[in-house]
Amino acid sequence: MNTGSDEAGEAAVAVDETKADGRVGDDDAGQGLGSRAPEFIKARRALHLSWQVGVFVVGLAVVGAGIVMLPLPGPGWVVIFGGMAIWATEFVWAQLVLRWTKRKVTEAAQRALDPKVRRRNIVLTVTGLVIIGVLAGIYLWKFGFVVPWRIKAQ
């Protein structure tokens, strides 16, 4: 049995990660991985399985609605992440995916606030707008203010 010690006479010590308010956790929110169902539900196998099926179905409906909202008007990605958060209340895989997503979004937000990246984005946006303006000017100079589907066959 590995006690975490390589020296003779040295004892391994377990670290208690209990917070001041009584919560135990290793992630950002102070919650560990696993089910967050009430204890009376976890105590009964059939009830816990029914709870998990219900959470999965509700999360699936929310994620499905978010997927439908991607091409249609609506906050598609927000709803998808909401469904993932519903799944994360019960399933470890969803908690890990949500934790990874939060970390990547935070990293992207911090990168976007970097002055060099902001300057580059502004330069690219201005360049794109200039190119669009030049193309629009060439079109108006050549055809005048006529929409393309109204050009008469010559």
C-alpha cells in the first residue's frame, strides 16, 4: 500500500479541503465532482436513477432547443451551455466539459483584452471596412445605384 511517503518513519498526511462555510471542494465553485441530488434521493437507488433520467431528459430538451436556435433567432449557445449546466448537476462528464469550456472562455476573454490583440483586431476591421468601401465605390461608379437583380440584359 502506497502511503505517499518514501522515507522510513515518515507518515502521510491527508489534507482537509473543508472551507470555512463547511463546503468541501477542489474546483472553482467549491463543489466536487458527482451528483448534486439531495441525500434522500441518493439513498434510494431507483429514485436516484429516476432523478438522473429526469435530469438527462430536461438537459437534452434544453440542449436540443439551443441547437435549434443556432440557425434560428435566439441565444443558441447560451441555451446549449444552460443545458450543459443542467447535466452538470448530475453527471461528471458534463461537469468536466463545462469546467473545460469555462476555462477556455476565460482564456479567450483575457486574450481579447490584450492590447496587442485589440490593436490587431482594430487594424483588421478597419482594413476590411476599407476594402468593402472601395468595392462598393467601384460598383456604384460602374453601375450607379442599381441593385444587381434589376440590371437589364444588354
